[in-house]
Amino acid sequence: MNKMELEGKWNQIKGNFKQKYGNVTDDDVTYSEGKFDEMLGRLQEKTGKSKEELQKEIEKL
């Protein structure tokens, strides 16, 4: 597992945590951030691109 894959996994875990925390506190912003982080983590894992590269691509859409 390379650094990008590891970072992608971490972002998935972080995203899942934010989602759970968002549910417990009923904070929609935290939940949404968690979903976005999870999506970025999955994309990093599958593409091997950095979070910054993926964010730039998303912004262009």
C-alpha cells in the first residue's frame, strides 16, 4: 500500500467518524463534511491521486 492509498483509507475513516459524530450531535454540516471526506478517500484509493488533485477536478465540474 502506497502513501496515497493509505491517505485515502485514513480519509474514509475520518469521514465515517464525522458522519457518526454528525448524527449524534445532529450537526448537518459535520455530517456533510464526513460524506465528502469519505468520497475523497474512496477516490484517492481508486485513482491514486492526491486530495488536492481531486478537489481541483471537482471544482472544474
